[in-house]
Amino acid sequence: MPSRFALAVTLAVTLAVALVVPAAAAATGSGCGARAVTVPGAAYQESACLADLTTTGTLATGHTVAADWAGLTSAGLPVPGPVPGLQIDGYFPDDSTTNTNHGWNHDAQFVLRLPRNWNGGLVVTGSPGNRRQYANDRAIADQVLAEGYAFAATDKGNTGSDFFTDGKQPGDAMAEWNFRVTQLTIAAKATLTRYYGRPPVRTLAAGLSNGGYLVRWQLENRPELYDGGVDWEGTLWTQQDNPLTFLPPALRGYPDDPQSIVDAGFAPGSEFLWAYHYQVYWDLTQRIYRAEFDPGYDGDLAAGIPFCTSGTPYCDADYDYAARPPAVHRAVEKIALTGRIGKPLITLQGTLDSLLPISRDSDIYDRMIQAAGRGSLHRYYRIEDGNHVDGLVDTYPDLLRPLAPCFRSAFAALEGWLNGRQPPRSATIARPAGASPAELAASCTLS
């Protein structure tokens, strides 16, 4: 990762270039246009005119990577029809190499999709987890492209389970995530202006998990760039509340002390999900994010000891965030949320989320927004029986419901909100009685 000064200079240059858009550079916007369009600030880019920008088409042509979005949606999520247009793949200057997509071995990769029948809007996303730039293709891009929005996504500047090795100081790798979303938003707006001959009339931020955190941060810190956002179970990072506070007791408690896991914030009734989350999420997430903010905890080890038992030296199951040195808390402060959003935000999270328990995440963030005096800008929908990833719905169709249809409803509600129609009041959305898995996969009513 470049130094913080270099990132600031890069952003300033991108903004300066983006603001100077010669009229002669604009393409017609019909089809893919006859004139190439350059993404401001990009170090490299490739363009392709595609018959279908959705995952149906991009899977066939090699313009997505299915591994990036595997497991995030249920099999029953409806598939839209073809959306023809232009796809631009590329990367911004960066010195880290965790993203191997396209064989580029270069981070700060992005994708822009510009539909032929543009509705004048732009949706900007950052990847969930530590996935790469195509991670939102099925969950978000398919829907918004079908509605006519242009779509922009970034890999956040570092990827994979070794993301914490990026940056010079603790917290730098995650701080870069926020920079990269801002950078892409500015560059995407300029690219659309050049391509279509007019600027976007509406720019929305959207994302899930870590991508939802990015939506929160952008609307708190860069609200002038957006008209609103949808936060799908965003990760909460504050000095007091963050994953490093509830994952260690879950690791200590599994499998012999379930009450301690409930006491840590995980919902009663979610026990059937714990074995999977322990193996796939809890242990790895704790170790790599602790390594990002507190690399000194385990001495010379890199991200601790996988699946260690309590009492083992340097074991992350015994990690006590509150007792760690002030430098650790200062590192978290670099990326902490405040609740001071500046544009309308819709948040949704499942009540059975077993990676980011709702009581320790969105429930708290909603209270933060209220305490900051920004409650009129927020709607919060707690989705009964929703989990963190929709892929598990296919394993437990009678116990879980997918959140992707609820995201689509939340996105429509945000559109209406920006057009003067108040969205439904914040509420816990009950699972519809008698609804089949196929019905739940296709729709979600927020009122």
C-alpha cells in the first residue's frame, strides 16, 4: 500500500482530472460508442463491448470470476434478462499484489459496467469479506444493471487472508479500503460523463458485510459524493464494539459452552449454524483482523495459531481487546464509524447472522445514528431468519431466508425515498407464514 501522503496525492489528482471533462471526449452512449473512454487515474484498463453485462453473459465471455461471488446468494435468486453495454476492467496505481485476477497480480483492481440503456444512475460497491472486485456481481450488479444503472466495483486495494500484510502501520490496509471506494466513485462519475455525454444524476453506495461497512463510512465521511446508500449487514468497527470483542468468547465457548456464545451476542436459535461458522469464519476472521490491528499480540507469528484451544500461548481465543495497548485502539480509530451519516441510508441484517451477530452490529449502529441526531436519515430492517451469507439458505431452506430479495426491496425503497416517498418505518420483518423457499427467494416485503 502506498503511504497515506501518496494516497492523498493520488486522490487529489484523480479528482482534478475527473473535474476536467472535455465535451469533445463524450461518446454517444448508444451501444458501446465509437470512441474509447479513459478512466481517470487508472494505471491500466481494458474495454469490451458485451451483449450481456449480467452474470449470465459475463460467465460465458470470461468477464467475471465466479469464485469471487461463490456462496453469497441462494440458487433461487431470480436472474435478469440480458443487459448489453460496455465493461471496463483495470487497476489504479498500487504496490501490493494480492489480487491475481486476470493474471495481473496487482491490487486496486476495478470493474465498470456501462449499460446501453442507461437510466442516469451509478451504483458503487466495495467487495465483501476479503474478496475481489467481482464479488458483488450476482448479489448487486445483476439487479442494478437490469434497472439501467451503471455499476462500479473495487477490490478495496488488498484481498485474501493475507490482506493485513499490506500497509506500513496497523490499520493501514483497512484504511485503504475507504480510500479506494472514494477514488473509484470520483473516477466512475467522470467516466460516465465522458461516455454518455452527461454526468450521473444519482450516485448510490451499496454493499454487504465489509462492503456494507464501506457504505457506512462513505456516507459518514464523503456524503457529498453520494445521494444515498444501502448497507447490507455492514461490519461495525468502533473503539468499543467490533468483531475482536465477540469472536474470542465464541472461539473459547465452542463447542462445550454454548451459553457463553449466546452471552457474546450470538442469537439463541442460531446454534445449527455455529459449526460451519467456527470452521469457516470465526477463527480465520479473528486472526487476520487481529493481525491487522494488533500484529504484536502473537510475537513473530503471522495471524496466530489456527483453531488453537484456550490456554495455548498467543491463542486468539484468549484475546482481550479491551486490555490491549493504546496503540491497538488508535489503529482501530483510523477506520472507526461514528453514526454521523450525511445522506439517506437503509440498513438490513438477518436476525440469525452468525458471523456478525445483529445485537453486536446493526442494532448498535442504529443507536449510534440516533445518538448522532441523524435518525431521520436512517431506516433499519431486521430480517427474521436471515443469515450472513445466502448460500447457506440452500442447505437450510426451512430454517433460513435469503437477504438478497430484501436488498432489492431496500434498494427500491431508497429510490423512492430520494424521489420524495418515505420508506416504511424501521422494523423487524417477520418471515411470511407459509412462504415457500422459492417465494422467499423471489420477494421480500419491508412493510
